[in-house]
Amino acid sequence: MALNSIFRNGLNASRKLRSCTRIISIGQPAPNKKEVQVTFVKANGDRVNAKGKVGETLLDVVVNNNIDLDGYGACEGTLTCSTCHVILKQQDYDSLPDKPTDEEMDMLDLAYELTDTSRLGCQITLTEKLDGLEVRVPATINDARS
């Protein structure tokens, strides 16, 4: 008898889940996220302007805009290399909502041209406050996985 009750409850839960799934799938689409302007300054002085959406990382911006930064983001944001190393202006660095984690700091220790305002692009998430952000990309990368 108890098994029958469990089975019925399971079927009811399954029906409710399918019903919820249908509601979600015909719901209103998520509102468009605001775009944020980012400028990447290459070591040779070339400036590359790009747009990203709030919630994306600087690595996403590079990938989604097909920006030619040799070797940038080799580990695809898994925090196992330092190829997405960027250097920020002090005020921008200070305004970032999230401070670097120990894991990020370990990877930054392996980056070339390390500064006090260095961060990994895969760890910087765009917010509306970062609209107009300018980051410097070092001349050389170090892939910590090698």
C-alpha cells in the first residue's frame, strides 16, 4: 500500500514538474541586458573598442567580438592559466565589486607585466558602472598550463 502511495505521489510530482516546464517555456523572454562599452589597449597602443552585455566577463567580450588578442583566454575561463591578464586604472580596479580570490591571485603571480591593478579578464564581470572601462593588455602572455 505504501509503495502505491509513493508511486502516485511521484507521478503527481512529475506532472507538476512538466506543467511548470511548459509555463516557463511560454513565458515572456528575459529582458535584453544593457550593453557596456569596453576598450582594450594593446601593448603597441592600438585601441580596440567592443561592447559586452551586463553579466558577461571581459573574456566573453573578447570571444564574442572576435578580438584578435593572441592566446587570450586559452583556458576558457577555468582559472588554470593567466592568458587573460589585463591591467586596469587604479580607480577602475578599486570600483570592481569583487576582489580577486586566492585562486586568481595564484594565476596572476604567473602573469607577465604584473601590476598592483592586474586582474584576469575571466574574473571581471561587466556591470552598468563599468560602461566605458579601459583595460591594458600586456605584450606577452604566460600560459600557466605549459
